[in-house]
Amino acid sequence: AYNLEGQVALITGGASGIGKCIAELFAERGATLILVDKSEAVHETARSLGENNLAWVADVADEASAQQIVADSVQKLGRIDILVNNAGIGPLAKSEETPADLWDITMAVNLRGPFLYAREVGKQMLRQKSGRIVNLASQAALVALDGHLAYCASKAGVLGMTRVMAMEWGPEGITVNAISPTVVETELGAGGYWSGETGANFKAKVPARRFAQPEEIAHSALYLVSGAAGMVNGENLVVDGGYTAT
Ligand code: NAD
């Protein structure tokens, strides 16, 4: 059920962190990759994981490049079976000090980007009458995270988007699900804000008493795109070591 041979997977934010880890796991399971990232490093990541893989440097919030990337990729590879909307940012600001620009960029990358890629890839999946979409939300979609106003709002939006697409596209053989991790040991996750005392205090509230590893998120994504999860649709898979259960 966890074999992706013959399948094509588009992963945004695939150059580093969780996205790169998902790319590595999907490639290991036989998928051909289309990686999209604002970082040039995406070329090397794609090349290192398979010779037929495609890499595109783009901002996921840009509509024209989303349309062009999806169209060109389908022309080259014939189909897209899997979309992982993973690219995201988590800038910090207290609610009363949040500049409108910070709000806008967070919404653009974390919510507009996933919407654009899901819409464009969704049209192709509707033609194929099959497809799997996984959106990276966050624990912050479910509970408040101090200093993360725009981030929490954007990730809650991702869950709303996930449910509507699941409902509308479910009859056409497409599933749309979300994953909501707690802090993950990546640059975004454990890098700055979550290191030191802030991180230690946070870990103390996680029943698992640790942060998640990127591999744990990648395997959750593999489950959701696999044949084993055909009846899972519109779901939010919470991978938080029990945080939101307490
Ligand atoms: P990361 O910062 O390590 O990697 C993010 C990748 O996305 C980078 O390669 C970056 O270049 C790319 N990216 C950023 N903005 C982009 C844009 N506008 N267009 C194209 N590419 C862009 O982050 P990560 O920790 O791997 O997070 C991945 C996803 O998981 C994000 O959506 C994040 O919100 C979510 N998430 C992360 C954590 C965590 O603690 N790390 C927790 C919950 C959810």
C-alpha cells in the first residue's frame, strides 16, 4: 500500500525541512517528483532524488507561476497523482504589534499558495478522476501559539480549505487531507524561536516530552497519499505527541 511507483508527486517547499524529507521518502517509494521552492537549492534536491524529477524556483503565492508550473509539469510527466502543499512561513509578532504586511505575506504563502496549487493541480486530478492532496497545517490551527497571530489564522484557514475541497472533489476520486504537527525539528521549527528556554517550556507541555522529527511527518504524509487511506478524506491528522489532547 505504501508503494508510489509510477506516481508523480508535486511538493511545495521541497528544498528543505519537512518538504525535503517528504520528497526523500516519496522518491524512495518510487515516485517521480516535481519540487517547487523559492530557494535555488531545489534544483540540487530534485536532481539528487531521481533523474526524471523536475524542479521549479517560484514563490507559491504567485498565480501565474503556479499555473505555468502545473501546466508545464503535466506536459512533461503526463499526470500529477499527489500534491503536498508544504511551503510555509511562521513570522513572529504579538497581536497588537502585527504589521499588516506581515499578516499579508503570511496569508499569501500559507493560505493563498496552497489554494493556488490545489486549484491548479485539482483541475488535473479532476481530469484524471484520481488524486491525493495533503496540506501542511499545524497544531497552531487548533490551539493558540503565543506570538503567532497571522500563522495561527492562516493554518486554521488551511483546515477550512481542506474540508471544502474534500467535499467537492471526493466524488471524483480525490482525497484532500491536512497534517497538523507540533513543533518539528527543522530550521523553521526548532531553529530560532523554539530553541532555549522557550523550547524547553513548550516541550514540557507535550505529553511526548519532545518535538517531532521531519520523518514522522513524512510518514504521516505517505499514509495519507497511499492506497491504505482511500476512505480518509477531509481529515486533519494531528501529529503533536498528544499536545492538543491535554
Ligand atoms: P522550513 O522553513 O524548514 O522549510 C520551508 C521550505 O519552504 C523552504 O525550503 C523554503 O525555501 C520554502 N518556502 C518558504 N516560503 C516559500 C514561498 N513563498 N514559495 C516557495 N517556497 C517557499 O519549514 P518546515 O519546518 O519544513 O515547514 C514546512 C511546513 O510545515 C510549513 O507549512 C510549516 O508551517 C509546517 N509546520 C512546521 C512546523 C515546524 O515546527 N517546523 C510545525 C507545524 C507545521
